[in-house]
Amino acid sequence: MAPKRKRTQTLDPARAMRVVVAATLVLLILAVYPATPQPGLDVKVMLMPLSALVLSALLLWQALRDREGAAARPGLLFPVLAGFVAINAVAGLVSRYPGNGLAEIGRFVSLFVLFLAASRAYSDRVQVSRLFLIICISMAIASAFGFMQRLGFNPVPLSDPAETKDLASTFGNSNYAGHTLVLVLVLAAYLAAAEKSRVALALLPVFVIHLALTHHRAGILAAVSAGIFALLLLMLAGKESAKSVGPNSDSDWATRRSGPIRRWDLRFRRLLFMAVVTVAMVGFFAFSGARLPLDGSLLLRYNSYFSACKMIAAEPILGYGPGNYVIENARFWTPFEQEHFARRHMINDHPHCEILYAAVSGGVPAAAIFLAMIAVTLIGSTVLFWRAQNTADRHLGLMFAAFFFAWWVDGLFGFNLKTPASGALFAVAAGLFDRATSIGVTKTARWRHVLVPAGLALFAAWFSLLGVRVFTAAVLLKSARDDVPHAQNMLARAEKLDPWNWEISYLLGHAVGAAHQKGGDSRPCLQRAILKNPQYLPALVDLAQLLVNSGDNDQAEKYASAALDLCKPLPQALDVLGTAALMRAASTGDAAQRVDLLEQSRAHYLEALAAGGEDKSLLHTRIGQTYVLGGDLQAAEDRFQAAARFCPPHAELWSSYEQLAIKTGAFDGYIKSLETAISPMKRDPGKYRSILANTNWRLGAAYGRARDPEKACAAYKAAVDNDPGLLDAWGGYQACTIELNRLDGFFEDVRKLRPSLMSAPDPGLHRAYARHLLATAGPAAARAHIIDVLGRLKFGEAARRDLQSELARLPETQQR
């Protein structure tokens, strides 16, 4: 009979579920996959529905094995969580962008399956303690990884290396790490206090240090708040807790304390509670100098709360659907948010408050259910602690109370339900709490008993397929960023796998434009990105810029105006409107209309400058062009000179300024501006080598027009020193040396620069040098150079044919 009992235990679905639940939590804490844009997040998002699929299959197996239709009666949380998932699913399907919310709905379904599995698989305190210990050890490994990052050793590359300074760990983001650390800290404290676990006791300072170094203020506040809440419960329990404990409970701490010792213990807890609160308040005021935190990061959060409230007021019934906050939020930005996101080219994908996010996603009903979850967990865990019949249950109730209190405080200022690891920890803790608050078993018809896990298994299978597709698209997206020549094909495949992702369509437009060297074919891709997310500012601005460059001013103004409706201080959109007005002014024959359009153009460019436009040299150049077109040449020159002070100057500046100098016949200001631009670039010639060469070439040409061949020769020499392949500079240099009778020096420079040419597999550069050799040293030298580079350097087939054609065109002998 013993072997048979062992076989039954091995095939127990509850035991299998416990293994899968533990493995899921370990993977959601430790899994990292560098071949995606977010190494610590993308793989975890994919793992959640896969885990839900396995767990729902095990739940179905458990239901099929139970021929009597008996199961643990659902606890307090089951109907609340089921309602939350259902209302979010309905809100997502009826939203304007149902496809975009599928992944978010799949996450809610996955968390519900995890909750249900935890409520069915764990039946005693030993199993729970073992699970908590596994979680703590996994988090300790993640913390060790974070400490290695802090020391500069990062064996797994993260998406943003700057995150490593805040101990992003295996989560890839310090906020994600903080959300999880808060919860694990509570679990470790429970194991150390209730189970006397030395491992957990040793890990407690590790988690505290890691949490402090993440600078995750909401997490630190949540941890302190949970500690205060637990102390408050212990303090209020007082003598009432002793009455609820059975007199035969030998292990209970209350039966071993009485009289003066008991009274001293109560006083000590009151004093400790008051001391913690006082130290927290005084410490905050001492370090910040304010009663409330008011730094830029928190000001942004306060504004995001306000804009989220405006969103809720606009759609209070079913909200905008889960996952659609990132699309709809831009329409409700406050002026502070507009300026913040315009300057940083960012969008906001969460209001940093889970209650507000629930209301935005599923409307006021979803927020009400979310508040019900808070009430059920906090009140239920407090009652569980208060009415416990033994010390073990009392500790478990206190742990639930501290855990959920930390969870809700952290969620007021962050996105802990959205984060895979902390969201899964909440789901498991909620399942354990639901089992602890359930009473007895319930018997139902067998088909009803099987229906829930069967339906969940079907949903989980579908969301697993969706998750794998999205993950594969993320891998292709990362590969496209690393492999530019093949980016277009990779992004096209990624777009088919993840058709609701507007970022992929946007990047595909850039890849198409780069492949064709023109933006014409980029339009359909950018338009698809805007169709998927009409508030996606980068696509709106880029499409407007593309259209204005192609001369379609009407459509360009349409998209630029749409971007400005969302974000008024957007310099790129203002630049497009200024350029469109400038082009209209240049093409109109009506003088009065031209003056009006030039004023509009100038106003838009000035607004772009005030809004922090990045290319200030270009904006000043365009303002100068409006003055040239309006006939105010002195104001135009002042603007061109202002444009030359920014490093590096825009290439468009010099052609405009040169035309102005030719028109006025005065080159002094033009030459001075060129020298002004060259001066700061000479401090870092490696960074600005190509721009330096081009600017020195223009300076040489300006000196030539000003009849100063000596300075022209020096400028041309500086140009070819920085870029030996600049053919125009070689021609000007040769002409100046002929005028100064210094051809010997010119030939010497050619010979000196030849070694730098021999290390560059650029056919155009070598073709230009061969032509110079033909003009200066004869055909033999030109032929020898091409033959030499064909033998030394590796060229592509097309480049090799190009050089061989050049060789065939060279004459055999010098023509007389």
C-alpha cells in the first residue's frame, strides 16, 4: 500500500500546482532575455499567460478527478476579482481600440488563474512558508545581481544602462524592483518572526538595503506604513487578543504574559508606534525642508493624477479599456505634462496610481471593485488576526494585513499591479488569503465544477498564443535596431505579428525612408502608426515634416496642428508650421499675403525656439530666410550670425548665408561667422571631422571670393586634412597653390594624405584621389593607386566594378 500512496501523492494536481506556482514566481523575479527592447520585462509578460495555461489545465484536471463535485468554498476575494476581470474585459472589447487592450486583458486573466490556483493548491502553513522562502531566496539572487550592477559588473545587458545605478536588478527598472522588494520584505519578516527562519532573518537587511538604493520612495513609504500598521494592530489587540486565544494553546505568547509585564508590553508598543511615526515625520522634514514632497518627479505625478481624473470624468461608465491609457492620455495633458513630455519626446503609459488606472481602464465600476478589493483584504486580514485561535494563525493574519497594506500604499503612487512580479505576488497572496477566509467545502453540479477551469484554459491558450506573437515581435524589433541593413524586413515581420503596436509601424517608416534615401515610401507606415494611436506625437511630427519637405503644405499643417492640439509647446510641430508658411510666402505673388505669411512663419519659429527646439542653428537660419525674403538683409545677417554660434551649425545655414553675401557683396560677416563656427569644433575634431572639413572648404571659398588666397589656401588645407575625400576642397586647394606658385607643397600634402586613404574602403574617395593624381602626377600614378587599393582592400562587388570602370577610363599615357 505504501507505493500506491506515494504514486497518489505524485499525481496529486494540487502538488503539481504548487510546483508551477513557485516556478512562475521564481521566473517572474529572475527571468531576463537580452534580445528584446526591455530584457527584464518582455519575457515575463510572455511567461504569465503560459503559466496560466499550465495552471488552468491542472485546475481542470483537479476538477475532473473530483467525481463528487466538492471543492473549497470560494472566499471573500473570489467574486470581487472575478468581477474586476469581467468588467475590464467588457470595457476593452467595447473600447475604440479593442486590439490594443487584449494583452492587458490577458494579464488580468493570468493573474486570476494564479489566484485561483493558489487558493486551491495550498492547504497548510508549511506549504505556505516553503513558498515564501523560495520567493525570498529568488529575490536575494535578484538583489545580488543588482549589487553587481552597482559595482559596474553587468553580465546581462539591460535596455537602459543608466538604470543600473539604481539597482534595476533582473527587473530592468528600479521601480519594478522596488514594487517587488516591498512585498518580499513583508514575507521575509513573517518567516523570521513566525517561523524563526534564519535564512529569512539574514536576508532582511539585504532587502532593506536594496530597497533603499533603488530610490523607490513609494516603496519605502509603503514598507514603513506597513510596519506602522502592524504595530498599530498589535497595540490595539491588547487584552482582547488574549481572550480570543484558547487556554490550551501552549505556544501562544499571550498565555505567558500577565500583570505588570503585560502592561509594560502594551506601553512599549504604544511608545514604539509613536516613536516610529515621529521619527518618520521629523526625518522627512529635515531632509526635504517641506511638509510635502515637491520635486519635479512628484509634480509630474500630481499632474498625471489630475489628467487621469479628467479622463475619468469624460468616460465614467466603462472608461477607455485596459491598455488604452497610453493612447488617450495625451488629449488630457496638463500644461506641465505637455512641457515635460514635449522636451523629453516621451509619452506616459500609466498615471502612477492603480486606483486611477482602474477607473481609466474600466470606468467608475472598475474603480469601485478595486476599492472593494482594498476593503476586503484589509478588513478580512485584520479580522483574521483578531479572531485567530492560535499563534500561527495570528501571525498569518498579521502578515496578510501588513502585506496588503504595503501593497495598497505602494499602488497609490506606482504601478505594482501592472508589474509582472509584484502583480503575481499579489495574486498568490490573494489566493492564500481567499483560502484562509473560506469556510468548509461546497458541492455543485459536476459540469459547473469543470466549467470555470475549462473556460480559463481556453482563454489562457488564446492569450498564450498572443503573448508568444508579441514576444517574437519584440525580439524582431530589437534585432532591427541592432541590424540596420535588414531592419526593414524584420520590422515588416514584427508588424504582422503585433498588428496593434504603433511603435513598430513608426520605426518601419523610418527604416523604409532610410533604405530609399527619401521619405516618400514612409508615409503609409507613419499613417498606420497614427491610425493605431492618433495621439502618437513622434509619428504626427515626422509625417508632417515628411509632407512639408515634399511640398504638401496642406497635409503637413494638418498633422502639425493635430500634434499642437495635444501638446502646445512642441517645437518640431511649430517648425513644420513655420516652414509651410515660409514656402507659401516664397511661392505667392501677392505682396500683402507674402508679408502676412512671413510674419506667421517667423512667429512659429520664435515659438519653437522658446519651446526649447533642439536645432537652434536651423531655427535661426529659417528666421533669417524670412528676413531675406522680406527684404530686411541686415536682420537676416544678424540671424545667420546667431545661427553660427551654435555647435555644430546646421548645413543649411552656409548656403543661405553665402547667397546673402553674394547678393550684398560683403563677405566680412560671412567669413567671421565661419570662423566662429569652426572655433568650438576644433576642440573635438574627431567628433566633428566631416563638418569641420565642409566648413573649412566654405571658408576657403569665401576667402577666395574676398581675394585672400593665403587664407584660402590655409582653409582648404584644413578641409582636406579633416576629409581627404572632399573633392571640391582639393580643387580649391590646387587652384590656390597655383595662384601662390606653391604646387610643390600641394604635391607634398597629397603624398602625406595617401596612407589615410589606403585604410578606407570607400570607392568614391579613391576614385576622387585617382583623378587628382591624374591631374597632378599623371595617368601612371592614378592607375597605380587604383590597382593598389583593389589589391589591398576588400570592396563589395558593386564597388569593385566601379573602381575597375574608373581604371579602364584612365589613359595609358599623359596627353600633351
